[in-house]
Amino acid sequence: MQKPYSERPITSFQKRVAEAVKKIPRGETRTYQDVAEMIGQPFACRAVGNALNKNRNPNVPCHRVIRSDGSLGGYGMGGAEQKRRRLKEEGVDI
């Protein structure tokens, strides 16, 4: 049985990423690179992706983070189709 997201340990890096992603307004997207820059680590875009993939907190809008080429990338809370659906619900033109 998995622990609820609130009981899972997260690293300080994951926490910084989550806090940055929470600042992305509804209906907007940012790239993994943007998030890396938001936390002051511009070369950590791959680590940002890994941190978001491990996130299970529904209050962190990971679906708003996309690849720099405009493609969706992964989504650890339901896959790419769920990510697409959530973005469309927010009015993002995919």
C-alpha cells in the first residue's frame, strides 16, 4: 500500500520545484527550462522533469510544464493524454 502524498518524503530540490510550479497561472504553461531558471538552476531542466515525474501532490500543477519544443512531455499523474486533457480544460491551445 502506498503512502498518501503528504507522507512521502521529498527532497529540498523537489520542494523548490513544486513551489515554483505552483506559481504558474491557470491557463498558462512553462517549459522545464523555465522552471529550472525560476529556481535559480538554469542547467537543471532534466532534474526538474524528474522531480515533477515523482510528484503525486494534486495541488502542484505539473501538467502546466511542457518541453521547450512545445510538446507535452511526460505526466506522472496519468500520462500524456491526461496532461493534454487538463491543459485543454484550462483553455490552453494544444
